[in-house]
Amino acid sequence: MHSHVDVDRFRGDLRAAGVEEMCGTLLKTFMEDCQGRFAALEQAVQQGNAKTIESAAHAFKSGAGTIRATLLADALAALELELLL
């Protein structure tokens, strides 16, 4: 089974930066922010505005990549790439 978030890698990144104790708080903040980010992306798709979709996907991808939610980050990167083609 593939984990949706590589918590060990994220925790290691934070440890290397000297802020490992922030792991739980950062993950919680990301999860709380997800609903709004999904809603913004969905609204942009419904409006059919490529620039707004790209912007929403990019912002969401950055946060997902930071916490090592690689499946989500990869899907959002693919969406961005498709909009560029």
C-alpha cells in the first residue's frame, strides 16, 4: 500500500532544518487548507479559465510537495503541464 504522505521524509526534512516539532502542526494546517484549495480548483475548472486553473493547481502543488504528498503533487503537476500544452 502506498502512503499518500511520506511523513518520515517530511519529518526528516524538518529535522534537518531544526524544526521537527512543527511536523504535526504543519500537517494539520495542510489538511485544514485542503478543502479550500480543492474548492478553488474545482471552481476554476467549472469556469474553464486555464490561467486560474493553473494558478490554483500550482499553489496546491507547492503545499502538497512540501509535506511530501507526492501522489497529489504529481497529479497537480500533470494538470499544470497539460494546460501548458
